[in-house]
Amino acid sequence: MSIIRKTAADFRVAPNFADYERERAAFSWRAALQEVAGAGGRVNLAELAVDRHAGSGLRDKPAFRFLERGCAPRDLSYGELSRLTNRFANVLAGLGVKRGDRVFVIAGRIPELYVAVLGALKNGSIVSPLFSAFGPEPIATRMNLGGGSVLVTTDLLYERKVAKARERMPTLKHVLLVAEDGGTTDLPDTLDLATLMAAASEQCETAPTGPEDMALLHFTSGTTGTPKGAIHVHGAVATHWATGKYALDLHPEDIFWCTADPGWVTGTSYGIIAPLLHGVTSVVDREEFDAERWYAILQDEGVTVWYTAPTAVRMLMKAGAEIPAKYRFPELRFIASVGEPLNPEAVRWGKEVLGLPIHDNWWQTETGGIMIANTPAFDIKPGSMGRPLPGIDAAIAKRNEDGSLTLIDTPDVEGELALRAGWPSMFRGYLNNEERYRKCFAGPNNEWYLTGDLAKRDADGYYWFVGRADDVIKSAGHLIGPFEVESALMEHPAVAEAGVIGKPDPVVGETVKAFVSLKQGYTDSEALRMELLGHARKRLGAAVAPKEIAVLPSLPRTRSGKIMRRLLKARELGLPEGDLSTLEGGA
Ligand code: AMP
């Protein structure tokens, strides 16, 4: 493995972080929180991200530059963002929406989404952004689990994904719609957001939230049961700020582009909050991936810091070298990526094609912010996720049968990645599911959070991702719970049982493959399989639905009746079938 060494010549601006041990020793979360929020105890993510700058020299600086095909770019300054988010907070207050009420947001990357998220935080409401490519089922499930009382979405998304399911969402009181054609809407039982915004005041008293008040609800998937609502608090601001500094190396003059959608945690923590905290300008592109367009954005917008994902990098690699040869990236100075393993070839491709290696980093919905990273000043070992950031203690651990925990000190030994609990953006619970939350912690005083990922640490303290400890699927960077997909398939009258696995894919990491057995009276056919795929897609949406389906006479189950996804996967991939002692009816 060839290490990518850094020298002073690699930096156009001095990195925020150069002496690893010294910075770690000097760092404290209390000091980080004070630096960003002051000492008063009042902490509101939106106030610190927006109003702090709107009242300073950054008032007229673009906070966001929104790009859309066929339209001129639309800049929104810190001052305008402050006024619009005040208006939105007043819209909510006018509807009687209170501190602690849950506001769901489902939209593409449009300005109204950013205003709604930040405005709801100002109102002290709890925000849950959902991916707009979810179908009606994942939306209804999450809305009900989260007790959403407000939904902000567009007229088209509402008609396609929510209207028919609305009677199954008993907590939902107000639906605020953005007209996708830029006008107004008058769909039954909804309110037109533009009209409400025009009538609302620009003055607003931000809710005086404290660091432990709940701010965001991000849903994530497990192997079994319903999705889990990870609770995040306003005090997470310290992590958003510190990781923006250390892992993304944000400097005041940066033009930053986070390609993640705010429907996922990266798109909220780093597509909205962290860059605003640093007072930089963020580029937001409404369109889907398009290699030519992406290179053009990097060049034409003068992006300096780019945060993207391995699937996107692999899609750029696949699109060939001719396209980037037409562009120049003299402003680009730092590239980071997250969400799935970043293969060493991709790290090096960055250096060849964009002139910079790609810096992998690791975190997850529960951690609220980046935990382990390759930071600008340090050599990169391609294939490694990097080292724990200041304020983060990581370990490789083994859960013992008696519930105790052993930390593995020997380098290069595989175990579960654990983090010492207590960093500010650590989730504070899974909504209404204390037991599932408790199970994530172990060791003396439950001081270690167990991440569900398998990893190794080498002798230099670099962490290497090995795989997931559970059956969840990572496709194009999105975490998909097999149970949610299986449940949707089971709703079809022909399906007796369903098992869903992630099938390795060179570009998107994994694709979703389903196995089903049929009820009596149904026989396997191409037409039936297509019907089942269509059924799943309609309910779950394209981001979650299986791409492939196979019909088996029966699915392998354990003696206790659980479908053995591990075995389905081993058989699919032609791998050894492993321990079959629990298989129903023997091997
Ligand atoms: P999510 O909660 O949807 O953000 O997904 C988090 C999961 O994505 C982690 O638990 C890992 O399994 C995976 N993941 C995130 N970052 C990386 C990375 N740099 N390398 C490998 N896997 C990653």
C-alpha cells in the first residue's frame, strides 16, 4: 500500500489542524461550545448558524448559492436567510406550533427546505428532514413514529406521496406546500407556504433553547423492526463547528459544496449547519448526479472544499477521463468523502484527475457529526477512514456473552468500532425506544457506544472499515433496513415470505435484492416478479425498493423462525455457508 504523503507544497492555505497529539490534548468540548455559543447557556442551532452572522459583517455574504438547470443561480445572503427563517418561525407560531412539536420536511434541495429547517429550529420545534425519493410507506411510517404535526413539502410530492396516506397520519395537523411552478397552491386540507410567508413578520424572538433541548430527529434503519428515530440536541452545534474546522478544514473564504441531500444526516449536519456556523458560502445543486454538470459546478462556482460520497466518486470515475479534461479546478483545495468504504483507487483517482486525493471520513446518524477522519495535514493511507478527531476517543471492542466489553489493544485485530460516550452530537435516544438505545452502550458505566460497524485499528492509530455487524444495506450511501423492504413485499397477496440482502455492486456499493416464496395458488413467472418489483417501488420509492427479485420454494429460517439473510447472501455470492446449526430442518 502506498501512503500519500503531504508536504507544505500541498497547501494553498494553512490547515486548521496540524499537530494531532497536541490538538487532541488541548481540546475540550466545553471550550468548543463556548467558542461557538458563548457562555450564557442559551444554544439554538439556527441562531448560531444564521443570526450570529446576519448581525455581523457577513450580513450581505451569500450563505447559499442555489443552482437549478435552466435558471440563473439564486444567492441567499446571511441577512436574507435570517429574515426568511424569522418569517417561517412566525408562520409556525401563527399556526400554534410550539416548542417541541415535530416538523417534517420533505422536498428536494430547494431554498424553502433550508428556510423551513432553520426557521423551525428558531421556533424551538424539532425538525425531521426526510428523503424526497422515499415512497408513501417510509414517509407514513416515519411521520407516525415521530408524531409529526407539521409537514413542509411541495405540491407535487404531496399529491404523489402523502395525500392518499394522510388519513393514516393522525398526528399531522398542518401541511405547508411549496408550489413547484413558483406560484401558489390550493390543494384541499393544505396551506400555501408562499402566502403564509408573505403575511408573516420578519421579526422573531428565537426560542431560548439550551444545549440539551431536542433539535433534530433523524431516522435510521436497523436489521429488525421499524426505523429508529435518533434524537439530536441543540448542543450538537459544538461538534458541527469543531468537525467543520478539523475534518472539512473550513476557512472563512471557502466556497463549500456538500453533495448530500438534507433528507439524510450528512445533508443536514454538513449541507446546512456546519458551513453556516463557519460563515462560508455553500453551493446547493437541485439536480441529480450528472458527471458533466458536477465538473462544471466545481469549476464555475470556484468550489474550494468539496464533501461528497464514494458512489458519486465512482460514478465520476466511470464517466471517463475525457469530461474532466475539459475543466480546470484551480480553486479546489480539499476533498472529503463519507458514507461507505472509499476504495484506494478512488483516493488516487482524485489526485490524478482533480489534483487532490480524496479524504475519507467516518460517522453515522447516531454520532451526529464526523468522528474519524483523514484531515488535510496528515498523510493518507488509502483505504483507511483516518484517525479519531480531537474530542473523540475510539476503540476496537468485543462484546462478551455476559454483556461485558473487552477493548482490543492489539493492532490489526477486527472488532466492533466503539466510541467513548459524551461528545455533544451523540444521539440522546431512539425516540420511544429506550431499550434499543440502551443496547448500544456497554462497558463500565456504559461508557462505550457501540457503532454496529466492524473495523480494525493499525499500529499508527488509523482505522480501517471491515463491514457492518448487522444486515442493513448501504446502497448509494443510503442505509436501507431489510425489514422495511420485506414488510412491503409481504403486503402483496402472492408473497408468503420475504428476505432481503445487499448484493455487492462496483458503483453503488450494494444493491437491494429480494428473495420471496409464494403463497399457494401462485406460480413464479417473469410477469409476477415484475409486478412484485413494481409493487415495492410504488410503496417504498426508488431509493429503497429492490432492484432484483428471485422466487424460491421456501426461505431458509432459523429454528426460532427468523429468515437467515446471511445464508441467502452466502448462497447468492457463492460463499461458504458458515454455521448452519441453527437452520430449521438442518443444512
Ligand atoms: P448513516 O447512519 O446512514 O449515515 O450510515 C452510517 C453507516 O455508513 C456507518 O455505520 C457505516 O456502516 C457506513 N459508513 C459511513 N462512513 C463510512 C466510511 N467512511 N467507510 C465505510 N463505511 C462508512
